[in-house]
Amino acid sequence: MDKPSLIIGLEDQLAKLWRASLGAALWCAPIAIGLAICFANPPVADNLRNLIFDNYQRLSPRAWTPDLPVRVIDIDDASLEKLGQWPWPRSRLSDLAEKLNELGAAAVVFDVLFAERDRLTPENMLTQLPDIPERDAFRDALVAKGLIKTDSLADTLGTIPSVLAFVLTFEGAPRDIPIKTGFATIGDDPIPFLTRFHSAILPLPRLTEKTTGLGAINWLPDRDLIVRKAPLLFALDDAHGAPMLVPSLDTEALRVAQGADTIVVKSSNASGAQAYGASTGIISVKIGNALIDTESDGMVRVRFAGTQAGRRIPAWRVLDGFTSADDIRDRIMLIGSSASAQADIRSTPLEAAVPGVDIHAEVIEHIASGAHLARPDYAPGLEAFLLVLGGLTATLLARFANPVAAALFTFFVIAGFAGASFLAFLRADLLFDPLLPAATSLASYTTMTVAVYRRSERQRRFVRQAFARYLAPALVERLAEDPSRLQLGGEARDVTVLFSDIRDFTARAEALSAQEVVQFLNMLHTPLTEIVLNENGTLDKYIGDGLMAFWNAPTDVPHHAGHACRAALAMRETVALIDARVAAETIEAGRSHQPIDIGIGISSGEVFVGNIGSQHRFDYSIVGDTVNIAARLEATTKVLGVPIIVSETTVEAAPGFLFVGLGDIDLKGKSHALRVFALHGSAKEESADFKSFLTLHEAVLSAVERKDIKIHQIVAAAQAHPESAPYVKFYASLLRGLA
């Protein structure tokens, strides 16, 4: 039972809605994926983003100037060569600190962990000797000479502005740490936002007691072990397991150098901080006169300057008195090592291997120079907005704009994101991710381009499937490339038109069933159509037992009249072969055979060619006087008994063929007679016999025109020629006209 039209219509609407929904989902997929990555921030996205930001720093590192208030006292290879291997006696380090203080250092900061006793003091060396009276006498002599100095480094630390390092660990027993600074917090408790440690490795108690400042030297590198941010604060469990704030070495260096007592930590929901009740993290850290904006975890993103020769002063030069006070006065002096076997090696965005003490110096320089490299809190939101904007723009461009223009504009959008991001880094020290908006724009453009291409391919496939059996391959491909050509309209072109018709088809059809009629027509039309298409023709239509074809439209076909003539001759040969086969089959079956033959009319001239019909249905066809002439010539083949008749215009346009003149004839609808010709064959077949026949044939035409009384003898002479077979009926018609 057939479905009601209402149900069919509803199913069509649902199918369209489903296709539209799938299309919209496909178009929105890149944007949705981009938004998910933007807010989820998976490790791979963070790594790629950091890679871009690292390259920004490589392209434009922070400028280094000699007036920056920090120097590195470098225990380098040259110092070890001059003064002996590491570790040095604490007394030598004490002398180094005293000399720096005498030269006016604002603070002496040791990037060295003094967690063990000095094994190189005379007192410790004595403990390794046997317990005999001679050892005691030797010790007394050293004391008398003043060569045993107990806690010389501790004594020095107690008289100068100094900072010692300690290390935070996640293992070990909690312990109290005598932090040297006080903390004041404004807003939310900052501890939950900090990296929290369980224990610590401290300097020796005597050194810890004497030093002015105590700071942690832990780094918190990213997943790729590159130090991009420096922590200013940490959280540490005290002896009772309660968390407390502890400063980093850099924080303490800045505090001690300024003589400050308290570090002020400002977090969300402080006065003037618009967190709207949400605990968003640490906002800033104030150390003396330095107000440092931080990220939510108390970290400072550092803009690096890279290794600078002017930043380092070899330790041996200070100890030997070769250092100018101008290089030391009022500066923070970081004591550390770059020696090949001793350095605490780290990686930064600029360099793969950097001594840790240099990174401490970079952090202090960054803060002191007023540099402010930050990824603002609103960055993800802004990037999400640009992501959506870029994705929608690229999608619409790919869908509706010219492909070249869409590609260029999408490229400029992507370049704009990259350029704006780099400009924000250069001009405002702000980090915005250009990768995700750019990648989303590119993905949206690509997705839509593929969708448009697939849609175009479906249209082309439809055109090919729908018209391949009716149009010439060139026309099919032209329509497939531009389906919009399937609309009303056309153009004037010079073409050659061919009509063919099966002789005595009506009488034949009366003796056949409807199915047999269809089979008979298919048997003839199939090979005849193939001949037309093989000759670059366009099959216009089937007209009952006949067909109409034309050449030189919609694509140019050079020598189109010649193509039409070759097609006509091939069609005649093919019909003869089909007739012979059918005759053999009919005789074998014991039935009488009715010969199969066709008549063909050809004319060349200007026509109007295009899609002709209505907006609801149209055909690619031609109209014009040339079409009418070709149709009348095909009908005339029945009257004159000649298989192929062509117009004079076709003869003029097809010089490679043999034509036989048939005189002037009157065609229906024409006000004057037209000269017509029979297509005899290809010029390659021209022979002496044909030339002699053509002479006899022209004599017949001349005799008819003169009404010569010997016309019958002249016609008989022509009919006796071997080449006259196609014109027997024509001669008979001439004689009847004279009777």
C-alpha cells in the first residue's frame, strides 16, 4: 500500500532536518573542540603554548644593562684552578663575604647549602687523627697560633646583610624553621594556592641563627623541566603539621637588600580585588618598595635576558682584590658556581643549560627592572572569544566566498592572531595564546572546505549519473564542473545538426508487441548514440524512432561539420551490420525479413543553444532555422530515396568528404529552394570510378534541367554505373517529375 503524500512529505522534511543538523554539527565541531581544549587546558596544549611563548623570548629577550642591582660571584673553573677544589673551607667563604660587605654589597646571598660541617677546618682534620697525646699537643699549638677559628662563617654572617639557602622536600619529618621575616596577608589565605612541602634541609644551626635571611632554593619547572616561572613563596608544614609561609631565596634577597622586616601577600577578596567572593589566588607580593604582581600560585613568569658576561664576577678576583667597588656597591651579590663539575644546571626558554645561580639573578633582575611578563586571568576567556570568532569567520568564508579569497582571508586571520599575540608580548609584556584560535580557524576552514568539496562532488556525481546517457562527455564534464549552468538561458552558436529516422517504422511497429518495439528501438539507438558521442556530439533527444544530435555546443568542436558527416556514415554502416544480423536470425527462425534502414539529414548554421524550458523542467537543446532545415532534409530522404542528405552550408564546412549534388528542392516553411547534396563517403574513398560516375550524374541533372528528350538514355547510362546504387530511387523520382 502506497504511503500518503502527507507522510512522504513529512519524511522528506525530517530527512532534510537531519542532514542540516549533521551539517551544523560538522561545521561547529572544530569550534567545540577548540573551546574544550581552551578550558580543559590538557598538557599537550600547555606544552605547545609554552613553546610559542619561549620563541617570543628568543626573538626579543629582556634587555640587560650593567646598572642592574645584582651580580653573580662565580665560583668558576678559573677560581677552582687558582684556589683549590670544591668544597672550599668555610673560612675562605667567610673572607669572600667580608670583602663583598667591605665593598658595599647590599646583601650577600649564598646559593649554596651549608647542611654539613666543614671538613676542611683544622679542628675537623684533627678529629681524624689517632687519640694520642701528640694530637692534643698539636691542637694546643694551633690554638696558640690562632689558626683554629671556630664558626668564622657564622661570625661573618652575623655582621653583614646575608641570606642562606635551604631546600624544601616532600619527605622527612616536619620541623620548625626559624624564618627571618614576618608575613602580612590581605584577603584570602594564600597557603592553599602555594606548593606545599612536608619538610626541609636547613643550614647548620649556628649559621641559621646568625644569617639575616633564609630562603628556599627550590625550582618548580614545567613538565618539560624548563624553568619559566619563579616561586616567591612556598607552604611548609611546621613541627605540628600546620602549614606556614616560607620565602624563596630571591624573595629574601630582595627583602634583606632593602632592610625590610615584613612581606605583604595580597590574595583574592582583598580590598580593591574584584574576585566577587571566589577564591582565585594570590594577586601580588610586596617586598619593601617592590610590589610584584604574581600569578595565582605566587609565581612570577620571568622574562629572561640570557647569559651575560657582565653579570658574573669570578670569585678569585674578589678574594685577590681585583674587583672594583663600583661593581659591588649597593648590589645584591649572589654567590654560586658555574664550574663544569659543580654547577646546578637548569634550562630556561633561552638556554638549554644555565647555572641555577644565574636564574636567581635573572629573577631579581626581572623584578628590579620593572619587567612584567604575565598571562592575564582573562586570557582564556579572550582566547575563547577569538577562537569562536575566527572559527565562524573561516567557516562562513569557506562556505560562501570565492575559494582563493577565502583561503587568503583565513591566512590573514591566522597571521593576525599570531601578530597580535607577539605585539602584546613586545608592547605590554602580556602572553596570549595565538595557537588555539589560529588552529581552530584553520580547522574550521578545512572542515567547511572539505564539506563544500564533498557537496560539489555529490552534485557533480548527480550530474554525471543523470546526464551521461544523454549528453556528450564534454558537456557532462562542463556541467559537473559548474552545476549552476543547469538553469534557463543560452547563447548563439554555429553548429551542425543531424536528424535520423528509421524507415517504415510504423508498419514494422504494427507487427510487434509494445515490448518488442522498445527492444527494437534500444537495439538501434544504443549503437547510434555511441557513434554520436564518440564523434564529440551532443545527443539532444530521441524522437520516437529517430534521434536528434548536434555538434559544437556547449563546448567548441573544431570541424564540427566533418564530425557530423563521419557520424552519419558510421551510422549507416552500423545499421547495415544490424540489418544483416537480424536478417540471418529471422531467416533461421523461418520468418520473412523486413530490411532495416535509416535516413539522415544534416545542416550547418547558427542556432540558439542553451537550457530551454521552464524553471521546473528544462532541457539543454537548440532552436533555429538550421534545426528546421536538418529535420526537413531527413524527411526528404524518403522522397528522394537518398540515405544521407546535407545542406550546402555543411558541404562548404566539410571539405574532407565526397558529396553528390541533388539539385535545388523546395522545403516546407522555406520561401525559396535550397541546394542539397547527398553524402557519398569520405574523400579518402575518391576514385576514378567515382569521378566517372559523378560526370554521368551531373549529366543527368543537366538533362533534367534542359528537359532533354534523351533523358531516359542518360539516366540509364548513369544507373549502369557501379557507384549509382544509392541514387536509383532518386533517378526514378526525377523521371516521375518529368512525366
